[in-house]
Amino acid sequence: MLKKSLAAALLVLLGVSGISLRAEILEQILVKVNGEIFTKTDLEQRQIAVLRQRGQQMDLKSDAGNQQLRKALDEITPQIMVDVVDEMLIVQRGKELGYKLSDEQFRSVVENIKKENKIESEEQFQAALKSENMTMADLRKSLERSMIVQRVQQNEVMSKIGVTESEAHQYYDSHLNEFTTQPTITLREMLVTVPTDARGINVGAEEAAKEKAEKLRTRVTTGGEPFEKVAAEASEAPSKANAGLIGPISLNDLSPDLRQMIEKMKVGGVSDVVRTTRGFQVLKLESSTPVETLSFDQAREQISDRVFTDKRKAEYLKYLEKLRGQAIIEWKNEDIKRAFEAGIKQQQSTPSE
């Protein structure tokens, strides 16, 4: 229903106002890329797909819903048009290089699709295609275009990218924080809550709670009882179910006062009774992990991946710019051309993979 209603709304927004005009309008060419055409129908289908992917809900019977749809189309169309032109150029380049999807490859992909979706018969598969408004020919065309795009990216861009030792060291030196783990601690706690009533905290109740917390601490520090045993028996915190265990947590997430107290403790040490917003608390430092920075050799694989990713983005954008510069792109609609140009500016400011 969403697809049909959006398609209808798109047709209205794009100026279709009569069934007799439908065939002519739907075949309106928006752009030719090296002679290959992209029509208004093609654009509408892509717009619908993106809107459905976003899961946007719109009341297309109201003015507000139509305005929302227009705004959404203005947002998504620039990137759609850039993707369209780039895909056409890459697929054209792939075909020049002789890339195509063989019958055997297509059958293999179809079988994988059936297995992944637990489709057991050809009838079920055909029904699934129909539910997506696709034919077997449509599926093959889509799969072949995806395969060609991937092969062109791999052979024309990624296979030519390398990471030098100098680049790796430079990245490591300027991104040390990425290879540094922050200090963490694991604590155990015992909590005695302070009851309140309509008049607030009762002084007598607070003193009693503090005294109880002191006694629990003494059972551990003087009586020699295991902290976790006492916490499991007497703590009033939710962590009681886990013998008082909390963490690991980052030291940076602690309040300044609590962090200062913890930093003075040794592993295994027990704190004094501390007044918190929850009541009176006793803490044990169970374990502590210091700041640790991976050496260059330890981080080498991560460094290579990150430098390669950054270079891939830049080189792929250069490759696309080269293809566009060599192409004959004929715009048949000025609004769509402006949308494409806006998308290029967005891509240049934040290159995508």
C-alpha cells in the first residue's frame, strides 16, 4: 500500500494530472549518460525505495503530508541522482572491460537467495519476486549491475591502493588515542538505604543506616568475612544479586570525588562508609586496568585497515570524477541537474565509501 500511495503522490507532485498523459509522462527522459537514458519513472522508483527504506510515514491525503513528502524528496533526490549517474558510468566501464554475470553465477546467487530466505520451491520464489514487483529478468539485471560495480571498484580502485610504512607510522602517531584503552575498574558495593517519609529524611533513621553500614564494613575489615558474602546477604543495592559486583566501568565515568577516592585505593582495598544519594555505601576495589597503548607493531593491522579505508574513499571519489569528466552527460531537466550538482557538493564535503 505504501508503494502505491507514494507512487500516486509522486505522480501528482511531479505534474501528472490525467490517465491519458501517464504513458508520455512516465517515459520522460531526465538525463542521458553516454547515450544511456534515465527516466522520470526510474527516478520515482528510486525515490519510493529510499522513502520506504527510511520508514517515513506520511498522510498523503493532507496538505501537511504533501509538504512533508516534497521536503523529503528535496532531501533525497540530490544523492539519488549522484548515485544514478555514478552507477551508470561504473557499469558502462565494467561492460567495456567485459564484465558480465554468467548463467552459472546467476543460478548460484539465486540458490543462495532461496536458502537464506528459506524458499523451498520455484513457485514460492516466483511469488516472492512478484511481491517485490520484480521479474526474473529484473533480478538478473539488478544482480549483474551490482556485480559489475563491485568488480570495477575492486580492480580499478582498491587493487591499486597500497599503504606505505611511512603512511602507517604517520597515522599511528597522529591517532594514538585510537589505540589507547582508558583505565577501568571493577568494584563491589554494599549499600544501606536511608528511608524517607513525607517530611524528608529522618535523622534517627539516617544514623541507624550509617551504623548498619559501619557494622557491615567491620564484618569484612575486622571479622575477615568475604566482601561478596556480606554484600550478597545484607546489601540493599540491585547488585546484591551479583554479590555486589559492578563494572568494569571507566574511571572517566566516575564523579571527581569518587574517582579521587578510588585512585587512592589498592586492589582488594575497602573504602570507608560513604554517604551517597542512595544511602550509605561501602566499596571494594575488585580490579583495576591501567591506561594501555598498543605499540605500532601490535596495532599494525588496525592501522592498515584505517589508512586503506581513508585512501579508498579519496581514490574512489577521484575515480568517479575522472569518469564524469570523460562522459557525455546530457541533462533534459534543469531541476534534476541542479539536484545532481547539489549532491556532488555534498559528496565532496563528506566522501562516501
